[in-house]
Amino acid sequence: MAGGWARDGAVNEQIEASIADELQRLKQRRAASGESFTHCAECEEEIPEARRKAIPGVKLCIECASERDARPAAHSGINRRGSKDSQLK
């Protein structure tokens, strides 16, 4: 694929780097989650022990987690590695 001034494979490297960055961010967030709550942080219902064991650091019950997951993400959506300026250097 022609990439202008970019060398061959640069676009794929940018995509892979973006994916690796996001995976690293998620891993760090999960590692920093700490000990599981016994009760949901939003509705204060008890979180079942099986859920606490399955997901270390869980803070929400299944219902609240499902509602939160259904909300739109607050990501900027900008791939800063893929800007034209970075390709022209």
C-alpha cells in the first residue's frame, strides 16, 4: 500500500503500537484495582463471592457493570501515532 513518504509497513506498525498501548493501559488499570468490594459501589447490593473470585478487584455488581458497559466510551478516538506530521519526519 502506498503511504506517501512513509516507509513500507509503517501504517501496520502504527496500528499495532496503538493496540499494544491500549492493552497496556487496560492491564495497568486492572492491576491497580486492588481488593474486591463486598458490596456494589453504585447500588450497594452484595456482590456474590463467585464474582469476587472470578474478577479480582471487582467493584460493581453484574447489573451496574452491564449498565456502565452500555454507556458510550469517553475516549478521544485520535490515533496520535498516525498523524501526517509524524509521517513526514
